[in-house]
Amino acid sequence: MKESSRIAVTAPDLGAPRVTFSLWHVRVGDRVTEGDRVAEVLVPGAIFDVPAPATGTLVERLVLPNDPLTPGTVLGVIQE
């Protein structure tokens, strides 16, 4: 039997030293498909979607709206 793995959803590198977390589009327990929009982050003057890096279930949300982030910050976790 194959073990499921945990995949981090991370803040993208948008060329800015800091970004702000905006909102979640999915709840803990929601099933997502790789590439689905799961969250949004803000840089001055722009909103960027954060896609699911894998197909699975969102099992953790680690950030809240208005949290400051750096590129690579773990936003949440998907269980494959």
C-alpha cells in the first residue's frame, strides 16, 4: 500500500522581499487538484493566485489574512 505524502503550499517568489497573505479559496478538508487556485497573496498594486502544488486534501492552513510573508513561507499543507 502506498503511503500518502504531505506537500507544502508555499508563498511564491514574486520578486518582492515581502508579500501579504490575502485569503484562502479552500477550507481544511477540501479536495484540490494540482493547479487549482487555493489562496491569494498581495504585493503593492497586484493580487496573485497561489496554485495547489499537488492533488489531495488541504489538511492545514498556517497563515491568516494580512500576515506578512517572505518567498517560500509555508502557507498550508496538502495530504496526497
